[in-house]
Amino acid sequence: MDKWDSRFMEMAHVIAGWTSCYRPGRSIGCVIVKDKRIMTTGYNGAPAGLKTCRERGECMRDRLGIQSGTRAELCYAIHAEQNAIIQAAKLGVSIDGATLYCTHQPCSVCAKMIINAGIRRVVYQEGYPDSFSLDIFEEAKVQLERFDPENAPEINP
């Protein structure tokens, strides 16, 4: 890890503040970087044109009693990683060989998208109850690193 990792992780946390997720603690941000340049960003929230959970005033997953880390398809929100990858495709930006910084460990659905997008390195801070994603990252030889803010290099030394 170097100061750039700290900088881009800080950016992921800023982007996480844009979330429209209703659940406390589910503010997730993502930054995709190539050659120390930000290619795209993403946060978890409803697809364009749909009401957000905040606008709806509830979390459908809470109402249905769905446990975190399961049944990701039963949610209005799209994950931060998915949003960032979709933005790259929409804008015609190559993210092949890029690094993805995310405030949380990607789930297995996002992991598969990350692998197929050609992203070679993932840096995340918070864990997530999905060990399968860790297994498929390892098998795909995607470098996975957990960011430790306590031991991170200073941004402006």
C-alpha cells in the first residue's frame, strides 16, 4: 500500500456519502483507477429513474426480513461496484487492468463482474459476509487487499 491507495480509498468514502440506501451502515462507494487516474465511480443506489429507498421511506429487505449478504436480487439498489463498471461501459472507458477501491468487500455477484471487466486488483476496507467472493477472486488471480486505515500511508506526508 502507498499514499495513492490511501487517496483513492478516501475518495471511495466520499462517494459512499452519495448513497441512497435506507439501511444504516450500508453507504458504499467505489472508485476504479488506472495509472493513478480515476476512470469511474459508483455508489449503491436505485437505478436511474426509479425511486430510491430513501424516497420510498423504507428498505424492502428490512420489511421482508432478508439477512445481509443474501438474496442481493431482492433490493432496489444496484451495488457501488456494479454502478462503476456500468458507467465505464456507458462512457466507453476501458477498465481492463484497473484497480477497484471499495469501502466494503465486494459480494460474489460483483466479484464475477469485476473479474469479467478485467480488473486485476481490488482494495477494500470493510468485510462482508460472502466468503465465496474471496474464493473466486483467488481462483481468478485478482489481487485482493484489505485496507487498514490504522496502518495506511499518509496522504500528504
